[in-house]
Amino acid sequence: MADLKVKLYNFEGKELGNQDLNAAFFGVKVNPIVVQQVVIAQNANSREAIAHTKGRAEVRGGGRKPWKQKGTGRARHGSIRSPLWIGGGVTFGPSSERNFAQKVNKKVKKQALAMAFSDKIAESRLVLVDGYNLADAKTKTLANALKNLPNNKQSTLIVTAKAEDNIVKASKNIPKVKAIYFGSLNIVDLLKYKYILVNQDLLSKIEKHYS
């Protein structure tokens, strides 16, 4: 399989040449069904069950029979916690104990990530730089640098290593820009942002980590 080539820039936006990419990872065929499965699973796993109603066993009181079984002329009842009573338990109401988690194999997750990267490259939306030359954690400095790159004023996901705190801090106040550690890459963020900005040195780490 032939290697792919993408343009390489410096952080000032000047084109430096081309960079070869391994087509076995960055040039795979996209399967929308696999991508959709991983997206749905990730969204489901991040969902929290907040709504909760008390069932019959959780309602306070009702320990004794409200009135005797016979002789009153009224309908028989055994507890005021019955769903038939105002203030009683709720039948089939939402519970905070619900679990929305879906299991997806690690192999499928990694395949989906490779497909997302391959799609970005096919659409020329992977911006590769030779390094993040950001001396300080100033938002203005990073914003000016991003204007010179092909992703100018577009939503961008910046992939970083752990040591690049300046990039992380400077990106927090820029709209439609997010910095993420390469080991925390996920399918939702890769699809959410139009462009991916990657340091040249991280390519081999990304490929090794998700292959």
C-alpha cells in the first residue's frame, strides 16, 4: 500500500514540504456503520441518569393499613404508598439506577479512530506542523498563529503531548478550538471539529497508540 503525503507547515503558516503517512493507518476505508456504532456507544457511556422518581418501596410512611378490610363501605386498601394514592409511589417512573452503558471492543474503537483520521486526510483537513512554537500561554499569540494556517477561523482540534501546557491554556478562550492529549483522542471530538492540528512528532505516537 502506497504511503500518503500531506503538506507540512511551520507554526507561522509557511509551507515546508510534504510529509509521508502510513496508509495502513491514515488511509483506511471509512465504514460509516462502525463509526456510528462507536459514536452512539461513547455518547451513551457519558450519559448520566439524573431523573428519579420514588417507587412504592421508597415512599415514606404507609406501614399500616389505612382502614380495616371490611365494614367501612370504602374500597379496600393496604397502604397509602400505593400508586393509586396521591403521594404514593410512581409506577414505572425513571430511576437514577438506570445504566445506559454500551460495550464496544477496543479493536472497533481503534478502527473508528483510524477511519476518522483517514477521512480528515482525504478531505485535506489534517493540518500538520513541524512544532508548536508557543513561548507563553497567551490566547492572542495562539489565535494569531492559527490564522496563518489552513484552518483559519475554522473549528480546530489541537492534538498535544502532556508537556505542552501552553497550548492547552492558550486554547481555552478561543471559540471553536480545543486542545486534547493524543492518548485521549475520541471519535466524537474528531468528528465534531472540522480540522485537526497535529505536531509532526506526534504522528508516530498516534499511530502506535491506536494501531
